Amino acid sequence: MLTFRMIKSLTQCLRGYRSSGLRVGFVPTMGFLHAGHRALIDESVARCDITVVSIFVNPTQFGPNEDLDRYPRALEADHELCRKAGVSMIFMPDAGEIYPPGFQTHVEPGPVAEPLCGAVRPGHFRGVATVVTKLFAIVQPDVAFFGQKDFQQCAVIRQMVRDLNLPVEIVTVPTVREPDGLALSSRNSYLDPADRVRARCLSQGLLAAQVAYGEGEQDSQRLLAIARSLMNEVDQLQYLELRDARTLEAVQGLVEQPAALCVAATIGPTRLIDNVLLIPPPTALSDRELELVSHVMGRQATAGAQGSPPL
């Protein structure tokens, strides 16, 4: 496994592999890797000849009062996880390598970045879109892997790739959860033991609504009420919304097309996000919607079509 800190060295090495026709997979991360990241890496290693993992805490996606300075870091453990998983290269630049003096060009995402986290974290997805575009230009991967837990981020990146004609296939990998249902996140390390117990209510609410949907409940307001009724242990519920899985437009009335039930909440000082997919039975979907289920939602879509996937 090779480690690079400079763009020039990485691109020179990758050029040789690419000229040999090898398929390059890319997993962009901010480090502090856990089993959720490992799932992305495993998917890349299985599908591609070369897997590149970037570790870069991107300053442009953090707001003025957010956790940039205290974002968890564990470089030695990250390297060991990557080595054991079969990663070919780690790209670990500093901020000055990605944003050199005089940097002034940014990628502005469109309406898909405006609701949900975009509404409560102004500028966040501008930073995400900019750094991902730069990383794609540096690595030039054939395939890039992202986690479903960051569902809106995946939607923003997919739209960006389409709009800018970037030659990258985007693969969404289902959320990895703890045995009690909590979605894995680097920020879970902020939770003290009591808050960690309280945080379970997020997945409990989401999965209860997903089960109800699988049993035939389609009314969006009743589904939201089911989820909300189990989330009374949060300190602040920033949003709990049903959104069209492709456009992220709000779902009104009956849920008859693939949808994402998304939540963001604070537990103590920690902000957590999570989501589940509500997928109509395949016989109720158009060809376009079946394609969405297959390509946007990954393996979990099939598992979730009749209810919630096993924890």
C-alpha cells in the first residue's frame, strides 16, 4: 500500500496503472475510519483493480461554529484498516495542497442542495461539491463509492456528475449500523454513554416507519408521525422529512414512488443524521423508477422493498 501527500506524485503513479487499462475505484473520506468506511472500501476492492482512499478533513464544508478543529482523527488506525482491506493507495494531502494560495473557484450545487442539511448548514454542500470535483480531477477514478447515510450528499454528487459530464460512476453503499440500529458515524465518538443510549431513538423511529410502510401504510403524514413518536429523547429535532429519492422534493400525500425518510437531530452537543428508504414493490414501479432503485439506492433497495432490512 502506497501513501501520497502530494498531488503530482499520486497522479504520476496512477497514470501508469491507468495506461495498463486497470479499473480505478475511489473512496473519499475525512478519516477516523470505521466499519461504514470499510464497507465502501470492500465494495471498491471487489469491483476495481486499484482502490484509492483519500483522507482529508475538508475545511470548506464546515461552518464557522462547527467542529473542524475537533473532528476526530486516527491516522495510524486508518492506515491499518486500509492495509487490511486491500487498499492500493492512500491520498492524504494537507489543506494547502488542495486549496493553494489564491484559490478562488468553487462548485455551486443547485436546488438538490437546498433542503435538509443544506438549509441548516449554509455553504456545506458548496464545500462538498468543490472538494469532490477536485478529488475526481486528481484521482480520475472509474468508480467512486459513497455511503447512503449521507443521502443528500450522494444526491448532490450524482447531480453534479450529470451536470458537469464527469466520467465517474457513482455507487451508493447501504448504511452500516451498530447492532442496536445506530448508524455508524465518525461523530458517534462525541457521544458520552448516556447520549449514546439516547441516540438509538433516531434509527428506532426511522425503522418503525419503514416497517409500517412495508406493511402497507402509505400516508406520508402518518409515516412521519410514527417516526417522530419514537424520537422524543433528542434534544433538538432539526428536521424529519420525507423526500423524493431522486429529486429530494418534499413528498405530499401518499408515498407511491421511491422516497427517503431523513432526519437530523442533536443529542447533547452532537449532531447526527440518518435515513431509511421507502421503496414500493417492484411491480408498482415504472422502468425509470426501477433504474433509480437499482443504481441510486444500491443493494438495500432490493432488501427494503418489502419492509426494513435486518439490523
